Amino acid sequence: MCKISTLQVAKGLMEEHNGRAPRGGLRSISRFYAVQMVYRAIITGSSIRKILVELKKHSEVVLSEDVSVSEMDNVFFQLLLETVEKHVEYVDEVISKNLSSNWKIDRLDNVMKSILRLGATELIYILEVPPNAIFNEYIEISKAFFEKSEVAFVNGLLNSILKQHPRDSEIVSRS
């Protein structure tokens, strides 16, 4: 399943931005790390809130030679995690409705479930980022863990979710 290491992905995200990442680059790393935190919550049965408390105790975790957890876009990272935790039941329902009839969300790999939960959450609730940027981010994250067919699955499912939850340019965020 996992094709490359977290360190390789973090370095790749930084290289795209010539070393020091602009806000968008730090958001990319925030998303990637958020996927790991949602995954951790799934496999440990812990709440995301508890995982965030633990993370604050260890805020000098290094994601790459250039970025530690304390240097990423922490506000965005926390917003992603708090929003997914607040709306996880609805987000899972939306994901489930977009799976083929013989699939249940519980059958999804936990990494895939984490990616889809965050991507769907961002598309539905965090409207400050354009959908194309969200698609690109979660497709790139998917490439770190999965083969081409699974990456296409992420793209297709997120596209279906966006069609069901069109964005209103007047809305800044949904609660």
C-alpha cells in the first residue's frame, strides 16, 4: 500500500516550492499530516481532539529537513481536523452514498478513508480553497499511498461529492 515514506512526501512538497514553502505549500503539508492524524484516530479509536492534545506536547516533530509540525499552517491544520471530527458522521454518509452499491465505507482501507474524509470535509465545509486546488492536493496525497486506479477513485469520488454540494461564491464557510 504505502509506496513512499512520509519524509519523502514532505520533501517532495517542499521541493515543489524551492525549499521554504509559501502558505499554500505549508497547507499541502498540513493536509498530508492531517491525513496521518485522521488515520491514527481510526486505528487507535481515539478522538481527534485527544490526538491534537498529544501533538501539542510534541510540537517539534520534524516532517522534513525544512519543516517541523510547528512550522506548518497550524491554523489550517487544526481547522481541518476539528471540522472533520465535528462532521464525521455526515461526511461518512456522503462518502457512502457515492460508493457503488456493493461497497460500504467500512470496507475502505483506513488510509483511503482518511483521505476521503478530509477531502470531502474540505469540499463541503471549508470553502475558502477552490475545488481544483482541493482535488489536486488529495490526488497528490493519494499518489503517495496508492496505485493509479485508487488515485482515480479518489478523484472520481471527490468530484461526485462536489456535484452534490455545489459551492456558493457568497459563502465563506459552512458550519
